[in-house]
Amino acid sequence: MRNDAHDDFDDVPSLRAEARDHDDFTPAAQPHAGVRQPARKGGATGPLWALLGASFITLAGLGWWSFQQISLMEQQLVATQESFARISEDAAGRLQAISGKVAASESSVTTGSEALKLQIKQLQASLAEQHKQQQGVAGQQGDLGKRLEQALAQASEQQAANAQVQAQLKAVTAELSALKAAQAESDKLDAQLKGLSAEVAALKKQGNPNAAIERLEQDLIVLKSEQEHRPAASAGAGASTAEFDAFRGQVTRNINTLQSQIQNLQQQINARP
């Protein structure tokens, strides 16, 4: 590839006439005045015409060479301009693409920044809500602690009350057992009293019932003694104890009635002749 910028123009011959281009003619010796020499014709202009022809040829060659160089430089200039135009178009396209990418990046960054700000606001709101919830939970924990203490105190009181109720239940159970035993004994006494009443009725029909009357009196004394020496029921026994006391009073009255009947019977027997 040619590079006309580095072409060497130093070897181009100059077209100016210099002193060295002039021929030095030595003037001929003047003949004597008396002797005439013939005049020379056309011999002195030949080298000049030759020099002019050579100069013209050289000038024409130089002009043709200069024209070629100028044409080549014009072609190179056109190619350079076209190359610069293509480079400019490519650069403009690349710049436009880069500008689009930069704009898209800026838009993406802006969108991402807005989304990040929104997320930060949401996180701040969530943290504030969690802080409020934690405060509420702390208050609820305090209330729950107080309620738990109250429940424990109530449970302790309930346990004490249950223990007291169990003790009372045991006492009532023992009293009921005692009442059942006393009821059995009372039934036994009632049966004995009925037997004694039947014997008294039979004695009334007999002629000499002294021995039987004495035996009945002894039995009545024993029954009355057992009835009087039986321990009294406690005040907390309730309705069952009251019924038992009423039954015991009735048995005592029956015994007294039998005694009075036996005494009357004894008096009647003694009054007989």
C-alpha cells in the first residue's frame, strides 16, 4: 500500500534558471581590424533549444507525475472520508446503542431504587408493628403472670377447702357408720321391747306371774340403763342424728310405759286375796 505522505520530492529538478545553467563562452580574440572573419550562423542556439526541450519534457513529466500523485491523493482522501463516514456512522450507532443502554440502565436503577425505598418503608412499618406487638405481648405476659398468681392462690385456697371438705366428709362418714350401728342397736332394742310387751300381755292373762314380772322388771332396768348410758349424738350429725334422738326418746317412753304397766300389774296381783 502506498503512502503518499512520505513521498520524497527532493529529487524533482528545479525550473529556475541558475548561474550554472548558463554556458560560459570565452570571447573570441578580436581580429585585427584589417582582417574580417565570416559570421557564424545558428551554431550558438542549438544547445539552448536542446535545454528548453529537455526542460519542457521534464516539466511535462513532472506535471504528469504531479497529476498522478494528486489523483492518488484525491482517491485516498475520498477513501479516507468514506472510512471516516463509516466510522462516524458506526460510532453514532454505537453511541446511540450505548445511550439506549445507559437510559435503560438509569430507568432500571431508578425503578430498582424506588422498589428498594418501598421495601425499606415496608420493613420500617413491619418493624414498628412488631415493636407494638412486642409491647402488647409484654403487657399480656404481665397480665397473664398476675392471672397465674391469682389462679395459683385460688388453687391453693381450693386445695385447702377440698382438704377441709374431705376431713368433714370423713367425719360425716364416721358419724354415719356410728348412726348405722346405733340404728341396728335401736332396732334390736325395739325388738326386745316388742317382746317384753308381748310377755306383759301374756302375764296379764296368767294367774300368778310374780316371777315373770320380776324378770321383766330386771330386763326393763337393763334396757333403760343401756339406753341412758348410750353416748349422745354430735350436733353436726344433721337430720339423721335428730331422727335417731327422737327414736331413742320414743324407746325410752315405751320402756317407761312398760314399767308403769308392770307396776300396775304387780299392784293388781298384790291386791288379790
